[in-house]
Amino acid sequence: MRLLLTGTALTLSALTMGGALAQTEDLSGSLTLWSWDIGAAAMASNAEAFEALHPNVDIAVQDLGNAQVHDRLLAACAAGGAGLPDLVSVQNRMAEVFWLQFPDCFTDMVELGYDDALAAEFPDYKRTELEVGDARYAMPWDTGPVVMFYRRDYYGNAGVSPDAIETWADFIEAGQRVMEVNPDVVMTQATINSDVEFFEMIGHENGCTYFSADGNTIVMNSPECAEALNVVRDMYDAGILTAADWGGKIQSAAAGIVATHMFGGWYEGSIRPNVPEEQAGNWGVYRMPAVNEGGPRAANFGGSAFVIPAASENPQLAFEFLRYALGTPEGQVRMLQEQGLVPSLLSALEHPYVQEPSPFWGDQAIWSDILATLPEIMQVRGTPNYGEANTVMTRIQLDYLNGGYDSAEDALAEAALQVSLATGLPVQ
């Protein structure tokens, strides 16, 4: 196995293989894989283990960076698949762009053995954007079940128990107490100037989507979306939510000036390695609050999958590697343990590592708590028009937070109109 880096250097540590697959000589050949960042490192670790099982296999993992993988895949598909490797990672929410524009660029994995039994090992919401009719163009990789990462000490100072935070109204009230007792600490942060991450996460749990299930109608002006947008505004108006980009949030966590970060479970791998050692034991995890009392408290944010380009010279070998890396608890948990990538595979819930308490997280078995939300996450399609809707909604949300609209309903009506003009799709 060769890990070829074009960006930040990555360090790998080999894990002892589980007994799921016996060492055999039946597979041989070479594979090249494109991915990015910790995902590339995670797949390189699985490639090393797979090569140990199959000594005649060689897998080269190339870390190209997120944007470069996306752009190069689009360009190569437009050129008929020239220059594509055997395996490429794609983000779920952008996946349908590829199926719409270049359906012949990818292998239908059903032809390689991706049957109903294997598909059933993944939650339905992870497969929604990866399948078209009976075709399965991609296999789920990591996922992003949303949780609240919080400072136990800051909450404790204010007498706030996460168990008592059941709704977003509870969260706002708790946030005001936390900030009052802990000077110079903000309750939470969001990228509100260039994204709508909080609106999307809260909207997802509340049944809000940009488009209908068939992708043919704009439904972002729904009551569910209005409720989600109002939650963001209420937090902003209460002063418990401030603006921060990706790097700013990590810096705030490291500096100890934020009490809570809401993100997909993969954010564990961003907090733990980037904060001072003295913060160990002071962090914990709890479920995201509900919009309404008794409402859903599960959502997804982020996550990717793997495709096998039709130009691959070894599609069956590529599939066998994916079936091992993504379709076994050993493969998925190896990536969780080494890089913090949250498994999509439902059977990974039963793996002993998932049940272990984590000293950094106050001896909480956080992976068990995070993965327990997977079956409750509703299906949401990104659709090929996700990018346009996200861009429009980012502008509209910022205007709404700054008083540009009288109501969430007015703001979302304008957003739906702009998306309709850009895409040609009707508004519900």
C-alpha cells in the first residue's frame, strides 16, 4: 500500500486485523484511490490491512484534497472517464450531480455483488442519494449523526445538566446561564456568514428539506423550515450564538471560550487532537435538542461514499476492497479508532470499541451514544440542485438575522423564488 500525499502529512498506525476475512491468495492486482484529509489516511489504513490479507494486491491511496477530488472527477467524467482511478470518494450531498450529468461514468455495483443483503447493512438515509432506480452507484462510507459537543465544567459551573435540555428553547435558556456564570465564554458558534449549517442540521431533524423527495419541487418554504430558521434567529437574538468559521471554531475550543459545538459525530476527531491536554475529561456529548417538545432529536450533517468509475481496470477487485473496508465492522471501526470517521455500517454498533468509555470525553461511551441515533435519522436528498439552494439560503439567512425580513416565512418565500429562478423548478 502506498499513501501519496499532496497536502498535509498524515501519520498511520497499523491495527491488528480482526478475523472477519481469512488470508487468501485469490485476489491480485493494483488499485488507485482518490480521497482527502483524514479520509485518505483512514482508507490507507484499511488498504494496508487488506494487502496483508491479499499479498498480491497493491493499493495506492492519493490524498488530493476535497475540492480537487470533486473537480477532477467532474472534469474526467466530462472527458469520458479518462484518467480516473479505480475508486473515488464523493460527498453524499453532491453525489446526484454526477449521476445526472454523467451516468455512464460510474459502475453499477449491483453487477459486482452489492446485493440487497449488503445494502440493508446501511441506514436508508445514507443510501438515498447513492441509488437510482435499481442501480447502486456508490457504497456508503462515513456518516455525520449530529450531536452536541459540550464543556462539562462550564455547564456544571452554571448548574446546567444536558439531560434537562430537551428543546432548543431549553438550550437558549441554558446558554444564557452558562454565559452569565462563565465570563468570556459563548454558548455556541456557527458559520452564518458563508453557510447555513445550523439551519440545515436543525431543519433536518424537523423534517425540513430544500426539495421534495422526487427532487422536482422546491419545498424550502415549508412550516418545518420556518421553525428551523426561527430557532437559529432566536439563538442569535439571545446572544448565545456568534459567527465563526471552521478554523475559528477549533481555535475557540482550544482557547476554552466556547461551551458547545454542534456538528456531525466526525467532529470528535477535530476537537480531541486540537485542544490542550488539560481539557481532557472536561468534554462530553449529548443529543441535539428538539424543535418542539417530544419532537425528533436526530439529524445528519456530512458524510461521504465511494464510487468505482466505469474506467477502472479492476472493478471487481475495487468492489472487494470496498466490501471489506466499508462493509465489515472491522474495516469501519478501524477508521473510527484511528481517524474518528463515524461508521455508516449498522453492525458496527455492536463492536466492542464502540462500547468503550473514553477518558477524554469524561469516560462517556460517546460512540455508542452517537451511533445510537443512526436509525432515527430521516432520509433527505441533496439533489443535483443542492449547491444552488445552499448558496441562496446562505444569503437569505444572513439577511433575516440582520432584520431584512419581517418573518421566517417571508425570508423562505424569497429563497424559494430565487432557487426557482435559478433551477427552473416549481415552488410548492
